[in-house]
Amino acid sequence: MRRELILSNLRIELRRKQASYLSEKRALSFVNDFLNKMSIVHSSQIRTWQKEFFLSELERNIDCSKEDLLQAKSALTFLYNIVLKKGRGIDFTGSDDESNADPGILKITG
């Protein structure tokens, strides 16, 4: 899913959860910053480590408060779990049994 569709789906899911306007605006801002910093243009480029890296960069930022950090973490968790349904994507585990793979996951074995 392209970047514009990621942001659009995030907006739709936030409205479905009845988030306030300010919460929606803030979450979209954090996710947009995340996509910009990680140079992500498609959802297939998103990896789990990128979320931790982005949050650690925010934590090091002097201008970022604890509240901002918690809001960014919530926004990214919502993005990964609800919008992207992170069960899909590429799993780099060395699982030998390909028949156990969940549908939608590409297994890369060594």
C-alpha cells in the first residue's frame, strides 16, 4: 500500500475508533514524520525495527517531551497493529517448516 493510502487508512481507522480531532491530527503527524525519516513510500518497506529506531531517535531529541514520546509510540503501535495488520509482510525467521507459515507471509529460509 502506497504512502498516501497508509495515511488515509490511518485516518479512517482513527475515526472508526472515535478519536478526537486533535488526537487524529497528532497521530497523523507522527506517522508522517516516521514515514519521512525512514524514507518509506510503500508498506512493504516497513519493518518492526524501524519503529524502535524512530522512537529512540525521538527520545534522544531534547525538544521531545515524554508525552510526545508516548503519543508517538501509541500512533506507531496503532499503525502497525490496526492499519497494517503486521501479520503480513516478510518474516526473516529461519523456520524450516514452510507449511506452518501464515497466509500472506513470505518466508525466507537459509
